Amino acid sequence: MDRMLYLAMSGAKQTMQAQAIATHNLANVNTTGFKADLAAARSMPVFGEGHPSRVYAMTERPGIDFAPGTVQFTGNELDFAINGEGWIAVQAVDGSEAYTRRGDLRINANGLLENGAGQLILGDGGPIALPPAEKIEIGVDGTISIRPLGQDANTLAQIDRIKLVNPPITELQKGEDGLFRLKSGEQAEADAVVKIMPGSLEASNVNAVAEMVNMINLQRQFEMQIKAMKSVEENDASAVQMMRLA
């Protein structure tokens, strides 16, 4: 009896965690460059004194869906998407170097280049600072050029180059802030092979319909586990009643 109750209880708890992962993915269906989290469940024996005769369910994140999102043309001179494999180096809130596919750039009040999440874009020497300019151009290799104020259309000055990297995805891990870092804690080397598509953005790779179906299935699983717990309670009450009659 207790085995059934323990399994149903732990299963319901883990289903709620899987539901949270699905909800998080669905909430980021419109987040530029977002990579969906994967979720999986497996049974785990309870080890202790004696044999592991009890089993509980455990939800875990086995990895990240690294599939590219749909590239959408925007025409904005500060927007760009990674062409194929690669990542954009940014400065996280804690000052560390991290990586993202989010390329919706803007210039903040301090003249620094940042993405839509407020993360500073890194160049050859750190965060990229842009002086006032009449026009900004981003090349396919990440080179940033500007036409200074008051200069003619043929005058372009190269300011910096966005740091683009391409470490193996097996060496990347996703943090709670949604950014990726190397598992070793080191910084990835700039990769000149990585190219970008100016005037475009990579959409989230979350499939909204699939996530909705997944959430419905998880809700049904949760309800079944609650019913199993209720059945254990009813069976226990029946057993107590029979013992009283005996």
C-alpha cells in the first residue's frame, strides 16, 4: 500500500516540475533566440538500509533543444541572426562572459551596445561602445562600422567587431539566466568562420502547439496520480473497517 502511495505522490510532484518546464518554454515562445528546455522522467530506487524495494519518479532536464529557430527579416540595421552554427558573446549581470543567439541590438543611454535583454555585447576588447553616428552597419563577419556625424555617405569608420564563437554544444550548459556558458568555466575563443545575417532575427525554437499538447498530457498524468493517491486512501479506510469487524 505504501509503495503505491509513495510512487503516486512522488510522480505527482515530479509532474508539477515537468509542467513548470513546459510553462517556461511556452512563456518564451516569442523570446528572440530562445532555446527550449527538455524534460524527461525516470524511476529511481530508494537506497537505504536493506534492499531498495521502494521506487520514486524523478523529472530531470537531460539537455537543451539546440535546433535553430525561424529566421525573420526585420530590416533593422541593428538586428542580426547567426547564419548556421555559432553564438554571440555577451556580458552577463554578474560580469561573466556568456553566449546567446539573441541579436536584437540597441544602444543604451551610456552608448554601449546591448541586446533586447539588456546584456552588453562583447567585442575584441570587452563591451562595445558606439559614438554618435548617422548610420551603423554590421557586416556578415560581425564588424561594426559607422558613418560619423557630419561625414559624407562614403565615409565609414570601423569601430569594433562582435565576438562570435562556436564551441561544441556538448561543452555548453544553460544557466538560470537563460545564457549559455562553457562547462569548464573558461571563455570560448572567437571564431572567424561564424557569419551573421544582418537585418534579421532568429525566433524562439519553441513549438507552441507541441508545448500545449505536452502541458495537457502532463495535467492528465497529474490527475491520474492524484486519483491513485485517493484510491490508496479509500483502500486503507476499507482495510481499517474490516479489521474492526474482525
